[in-house]
Amino acid sequence: MRKLTLIALLALLTVTVVQAQREQDFASRFMSLYGEDAALSCNTVSPTMMGRIVPLTNDSLPALRQVLSQIKSIRVVMPTAETHMPDLMDKAEQLALNNRRRYKPYAETEGRSIYLRKRGKYVVEFVMIAGKSPNDFAVVSITGNMTESFFSELMKI
């Protein structure tokens, strides 16, 4: 009976891990929907690159070290050429609104919106949608296990 319970628990854990790995972040979802039609590029700073950055930081910058330790990746979506989609900002905002249960509004200023995706006490994704025109449009998606102190530390940098 114990072996059967252990096998069932391991199978459930495996399914959970596989599901979490298949989860798309905002930038990859936006690219899959509009990337080809709008001539967009998506650049990623991977966890490996983040790991290379962290050791290079100076001990006099503990705020930077703290922020970088909570980030897994950074993805930036931008137009590659003159795009013919003037409504990119609207499409990005609509994608966030269509996923209200996943992305919660955090802050909004003129030409910039910030959304958070939380899991428990951690922010697992920070999304900034910015741009007043198609040429200065950008989506920045930061993933990781960020705590509430992440944002206050970020402001110190």
C-alpha cells in the first residue's frame, strides 16, 4: 500500500512539474499571437546569463545582488522594423485583460502599464507594457520568484 501511495504521489508531482514548465510567460504568448504579423523580436536574458551577471556584481551593491538573485529571465518584445500594427499597445493590454485571473494590474501611468502574476506570496512574473506609438512599443516580462521586497530593492538601484 505504501508503494502504491508513493508511486501515485510521484506521478502527481511529475504531472505538476511538466505543467509548470509548459506555462507560457506574457512575452512568449504575445509573440505567438502577433509576432509574425507585426515584425516583432523577442530577446531573452536566460537564467545562465543571469548567473554570470550575479558573480560579477560588486559587494558594494547588495541591492543589485538581491534583485538579480530573484530573477529567472527577462524577455523584451520590440518591433524589428516599421510595423503596420498601430494597435500593438491595445493588443497587449487586451491580452492582459483577457487573462485577469492570471495578471493583476499593479500600476499605470501615461503610456505604461504594469501587471503582476503571483503564486502564493511570490510574484512569478512582472509585465510592463509601454509605448505611445508603434515605434516605441515594448513588452518587458521578468520571471522569477520575486518577493515584495524585490520592488523596493529595485528602486534602490
